[in-house]
Amino acid sequence: MALRTLVGCMVRSNYGKLLDRALDAGDGLLRLTPTWVPRSFLHPGKRIRLHPDDWYAFGAHRGGIDERWFASTTRAANENRVADEGLSYITFEGERFLLRDAVEEAGARLIG
């Protein structure tokens, strides 16, 4: 398994125990950060009830925020995307790591 080297992610060997503690603390539920995805071809924000100041949070050149993805392990296929665009993060005890990496490491335990 390849290690993920995205900005702000923990290295795989560092979060296995943290994942176990997060699963135990949440009785099997994990806390995920919001995953907002801009689209250059849609009008932003109104159906997902974002504040108008947040409609173009990534800049007008990227397009407006039109989607919120839940428990995503798939990158958004946008032009000029950032490396982790569309991917969900797990947060626990002030740390964060990709849900995709957690599924890769402990898939059967996470999916049931």
C-alpha cells in the first residue's frame, strides 16, 4: 500500500492506533470534516444553504461551491483541483487523516 503524502495528512504508520481509538470513542462512528466541491459549470450554494460569502470560497476562477460530499474516497475530477479535493477527512484528538486511507487499512471494520 502506498503512503499518502497530501498536505495535512498523517503518515499511515502513525494513525492506525488513532483510528482504533476514534472508532472506540465514537462507538464505531467517525467524525468527518465537511467536503465542499466547487464546480465551474453550475450556480453555487443556494440548495446546500451556504452563506453567500462562502459561495466562491476557493476563488471565482475555481467556480462556486455546489456540492457537499459525504464520506468520500474519490477525488473530484475538476480542472485546477487541489490534491485532496473531494476527499473526506477523519478528525480525532486534533489530528486528521483521509477516510480513503482508513478504508484501505481497516475496510472490513469500517464498512461492517
